[in-house]
Amino acid sequence: MMRSILRATAAASKHHFSNRNPSPILSLTSNYSAKTTKSPVKKGKKGKSEADAKAGDDPSAPAAASNDLDAALSDDKIRARRLAAEENDTSLDVGPNGRPLFTSASSLSQLTRKDAGTYFKLNMEGLNEVLPEGLPVGMVKEFEESIRSAVLVRQSFLDLRDNFRRVVDPSLLSPAGSKIRKQIVLDGPVNCGKSIALAMLVQWAREEGWLVLYVPSGRRWTHGGFFFKNPQTGLWDTPVQAEDVLRDFVKYNETQLRQLPCQISEPIPLGEGAGVGMAKGADSMRMPEGSTLYDLIDTGIKHTHVAVGVVVRLRKELSLVKDIPVLIAIDQYNNWFTFSEYEEPVTVRSTRPIHARELAMVKAFRSMMHDDMMVGAFSHSTAVGKLRQDLPDVPLGARVNFPRYSLDEAASVFHYYLRQRLIRREAFSEDGWKKIYYLSNGNGAEMRWLAPLMR
């Protein structure tokens, strides 16, 4: 009941209009997936929409809406100016029980259990450099609304980081009862921070000198672009996604890839290129002797017919790299265990949905039944339905529940929002933030949304 009242209050004070219902349209004749957005508008007697008719009846409505928008923009600018003026005022950086709000650690590697519950400041330029594939949506929203690039240091992240640290260095002591896992699937309720934790893990691993293949959107592998059935493999090729994956992988890892030799000499099967059909006069290609992994990836980027084959070959090559630690990190991993957007024509009037496991790229990377380090995170913002506990191609015990904010973590979060002026100081109280915490059940996005409504 309280949640309904708060949401109604927020809806009355802010006017947000968005359309989040894209309707996929599949062209079976060209095997191309496109997306359009339909926004049906009810017409009045004279062909006007109901909203237009109401605006016409009330001439002050456009002016009022404009004033509200100007006021909101003005408030944001004022808040940003005040935060900029207070940037060096350390007396404001106070967390729960008077402890420091921000950690003094200069890197994710230096964080310890003592830093749990504090905020770690990030440099956006450096963050975009180490994660050129893109940041999680939740992280971007947090930065935008708090007007600061900082993340909460959570014990659940430290446990995840230290697990893979011990995989590489078994001499490190493990907590009593803990089990070291080379493959982990992060599961948990919506908005519990799985994607942010995964991005932080990738950042840490790359700063440690690891070779990391990071896929921030597993859903992108199963939706959009061209798709063709490769007669040589019997699987479906998605060359547009393949090229994107190769371009993203080389952005941060180019130096390391130039130093790693290709270890597989078998020919790579060719497929259809994006919009150009099959290659003529050849059905496979070999990499020249002495080629590096960079040469392999560059070939896939330049030649669309071999892009998918290069991604599949890259997966095999990564398993053979022993000089440096290799980590494969997949966000929205749950999208690889259900049907893709694509459909195969069966008759003139019927089609068959294509499962994600039938896509060549997904089939190459989905399995965790190996000895390589791999972590996947479920994303419930791209929900695909409830998946069974024992997933195919995933070892038993690999699925780990990632929790929402605890009460202690929530205390740090609300003190941080107070510091960032999302909450008015005269309205801030322990009872107030606890009510919001219990109301949202520890949902990070809802806590941030409700924080300015504290009275």
C-alpha cells in the first residue's frame, strides 16, 4: 500500500514518458532480424489524439509542463554546482556510525574486507578505457543520478574477486568452508547488482594483466542482424554479432593478443557474409604460419565470410593460452538457454523458433564443462522465463546466489545519497531510510528512486 502511495506521488510530481515495447519483426525471406516500435494513438473526432485534445482544451497545460521541465533541469544544475563546490569538503564524507564514506584504496586489487560498506571512487576516463565494450545500464544510471562515479564495495564482490584470485594463486589462504570455483553463474533477484559486480571483476582482472573476453550483452548474440545456416556445420551463423565481438575484444587486449601465437592450424570454415552471400571458390581458409591471435581476430573483422568461424576458433585458442590468466565473462548469460529471436521457415505459412544453442557462437561459448575460468551473470531485466536449477552445460554447484543490499549496506547507500544531495539533510533520518529499505526489499534501483521522497 505504501509503495503504491509513494509511486503515485512520484508520478504526480514528475512526467516521464517512455516506450519500452519494441516489436520484433522477422523477414524470413532475407533472414534478417529488424526491430520497430509501434505507438498506437487513439484518435479523437477530428483526427487528434486524446492528449492533443486535452491540451487544446487547456491552453495553460503546455506552459505548465514546460515550467515543470525547466524547474527540474534547474534543480539538477543547482545540485551539480553545489556538489562541485563541496567536492573537497571531507567533513561531508561521513558514513554510518561516523566511519569514512569512501575507501582510501587506490585500486580494486587493494580492497579488503575492512573496505566493505564504503564507496570506491572511479575515474570515468579510466573506466571507459578498461571497459571499452560498454558499462552496465545499472552502473550508468547510478552515476547519472548520484552525479558521481563511485560504486559500493560489497562483500559479495570481494568474495567473487578472491575466488578467481585463488584459482590463479592456490597458495592464498581460503576461508574455512569456502570452495574455489573456476566456473560461476551469478544468479539472484532483479537489481541486486550482478552486472555491476561482473563489470568490476573484469576491471580488476584486466588491471591485474589478465586476458579477459567480456560480453556485456549476451542477448545481443541471440537478437538482431543477419542469420544464416552454415551447411558445413549445421549451425546458424550471425556474422554481424561476430564482427562486433571481435572488434570489442581487440580494443583493450590488442597488446597481449599480438604476443600470443595461434596454436591451431586446422582450416576455418567459411559461411555467408553479412548481406553478401557465400564466398565463391572456397569453403574454408587457413591462417598463415606464425600468425598471432591478433592476426586471427583482424582476419575475422576484415572478412565477413569468416567472422563467425574466427569467433569459434578464438574460443578454442583461448583454452590453450597458458602464459597469462584468461577469463571469459558473460552478462545476460540466461539468454543463451532459451529460444533466440530467429525463426526458420518450415512451410509457406509456418516457422520454427531457433534455440540459442543452435547458434554457432553461442554453442562455442555457452558451455562451462571445461577447466577454463568463466563467469556468467543472469540479467532479469532481459528475463527469458524461469530456468531450471540444473542447467545444461553448467557444472553442479556453479550457480551462486548474489544477494540484494543488506541492512548495513543500505545504511552506507543512504548516507552516500545524503552526501550526493539526493536526500535533503533536514528530511534524513534512520527511521526514514529503513522504511524505504524494507519497502523496496533491498532493491537497489527502487532505493535510489525512493530516496528523494524521504520526508
